[in-house]
Amino acid sequence: MGWLHFPNTREEWRLDIVSLLAVVGESAMSAHSQPLTASILCLLPRILPAPQALLKPSRPSRLPPTHAIIAGVHSGLRVDELNHFAGHISNINLPKFAIRVIRIKHNSSLLVSGPGCRNLLPEKEYPHRVFRTPKGVIHARAFSPLACLTVASSLLSAGLIIWACFLRDGVACVAIALISLTSTVIGLSNFWHPSLISRKQRTLVPPGDLVIRTRQGAFVIIKCREEVARELYTSTEECKYVVGDQVYRGLVGVGTFLLMCGVVLMGNCTWVMQAALGVSYILLNGLYQVAALLPTSWHWDFSRYTWEEIKDESSQQETYTQALWQAIKASGNTEWVRLTNAAPASGAWNTWLEEAQDHINAGCTGNWDPQDALSKLLRLEATEDGIVLGPARDMPVPVSGFGGGRVFSDYGPTSGFGPLQNVPRGFGPNGAVEASEGRTNYL
């Protein structure tokens, strides 16, 4: 073909480095490591791309959380991270100033009548479990994309061994068997199930409603009971492994040895089997890469819970103040605002929060403009002399026009009003004031 030369016969193609394909694709396998080993299907012998991604010196003690600030509306608790499973249900990837309200409950089909109350079924009696193991209130889905890939790759390995036997390629038979056995050893060493902390005592407690504040200035309000809040949000998810740490280290050593032997033998297979193994690894790598693009919630069975959206992210507000007010209305409380640092610690904002709580208590939430009320308070706080009590100054009396509300004379010198304060530069989603060059801008 002109000056470009290509091999013309099969013997001219060199596949000596096809064994390198067995260790390519570590990034995708690292992303799948925990959901892949949470199912008993991980014990199936099969060829697995980049098995060294699961050969780590230590195992994670929990699933990766997401950074977010969570506060209990009634309990006063604060947590600075969102648990992995709770993130799948809450979905805090919202645009700025968006509001989402979700009601989460235990699945009524899993409730059984008990003496004086209704309790959940024991975890071992949950339906749709793979061989009833591993235990846990949340477990790997039986027909998830990773489960289907696991079964398919196991069948592929069996087919390759049969083909190698048909070709009388003993080296290929041993190589595929060792590589397949490696995945079983690695799967056993990492086999685990999620452990959620459930509430044992049935004493009377306040509702478990929560508010999640994101870095984009969005809010997610969770309506739930304390049992659900503790399982998903306020407690810690843990990984309970089937084997201990010492056994894990021993299995990792065995798996490493088997992997090295299998890779060496793969380089000594016949040309046909090297080509078959190369195509198999390329295909599996591509499929695992595609699986990494799918939502991770597809890998888990959340049948223990049911949830519905009362208000979704389509209710996006124009400003942070409006979004904060909508979140306060949905939660019915302002105490969580301080817990989550959702508002600056200034006199104007403190007064605004008090007014917001007054309107919530009075049930008059429709005729109050939170943006206008805050703007008035910020202008007053930014004046040179602030508020002077008494009739010496010509000051308007009502702050927001809310009948029966506070008047300026209600606030003493400790309310935060006074000369221009040293306001932090650039509140972003946590405030609405930015001080620059001695001037105050209202955002």
C-alpha cells in the first residue's frame, strides 16, 4: 500500500504485549470498586479488567460522602457532610438559589404490625435480595449494570477456557483460570455490606425534618421521621466486611501472586488465544467505562424507603434572600439558619430573621417581601450614625409594613445598628452585602 506498510499475514502481527490489556482501565474499576464488591456476585470467577485497582493496602471504612451542611429543623443537630446513600435520594446537584422539598418515609409494604405499633421487617426477610446476602438495610441491586457485567464476564471466561481446550492451548487454559481465580480472591477480600445505624428506642422525639444547604446557595428540605433521618443523614454509613483485616492482607498477597502468574502466561498463549483475550479485555474495558457514566444510584436497592418531591428545583429564585425565605417557609423555622451559617451574623440579618419568624408564626407569609425588607434594614445599618432612639430623628415607623410588627424604636443599641460596620468582603451565597473602598453595595 504505497509507502505505508501493514502486516499482510497473521504471523506478521505481534501480540506479545496483549497481556498489558489485563491491567488497563484502572480508573473505571476504582470507581466501581465498592458497588462491585457489595454483591455476592463478586465471588464469581471471571476475567476482570485492571484487578489491581482492588488490591489496595487498606479498605475504606465508609462510602464517600459529599460536602454539604445539614441541620435539624427541630433537633438542632448539625452535620457537615452528606452520606452517600442520602445523596442519591436527596440529589443536591441543584442550580443556584433553587429549592427542593422531599418527603421520605419507610416503605409501607415492609411494615408489619406489632404490639401497639408497626415495625419494619427484619433485613434478612427483605424481598429482591441476591441469595439473601449480604445483610443490610440497603444492598446491591440484583440486576444492576455491574451485576449484569459480572455474570456476562464470568460466562465469557468459561467460553474462553472451552475454546482454549478445543485448540489444545494448555497455557491459555491455565492463564485464564488463574486470572479468573484472581477476581474471586480479590472479591472475597473486599466483600462487604452497608451498615446503617437505626434507632432502637421508640421514645417520643420531635420530627426529624432537615435542611441541606449547598455551596450554590440552594436548599433541600427533607420532611421525615427521626428514624429515617438517623439512618440516612445524621448517623454514619459504615462498611462491614466479611473477612477481617489480617485475612484481607493475606488474600491480597495471594491475589497479587495469581495475577502476576496469569499475566506472564498470557504472553505465552497461541496467537489465536492472545487475539481472543485482547478483544475480550477491550470489550470489557469499554463496557465498564460505559457503566461508569451511568448514575451510581442504579447499583443500589433503596426499596426500604419511598420518597416524593413536594417542590422541585424548578422553583428557582432570583436572589439568595428569596431562596432563603422560601426555605424558611418550607421548614417553618429559622433556628437552622444560624446552625448552617446561611446568613451573616449582623444586626440587619438578625432582625430580618426575627421578622421572618414572626410572619411564619402569624401565618402571613404571602404579603411580605423579604428582599425589600432586607434592603431597608441593610440601608439603615449602613448609615453613618445608625438609628438614634427617640423622636429626634425623622424615621419611618414600620420596618416592613407588616401589621403589628416591630418598629424601629423596639431595637436598642445591642441590635447591631450603628455606624458602618466592617462587613466581610464578598458574602457570596451567605449574604447580600459587599464592602469595598468605604462604600456599601447592595446585591
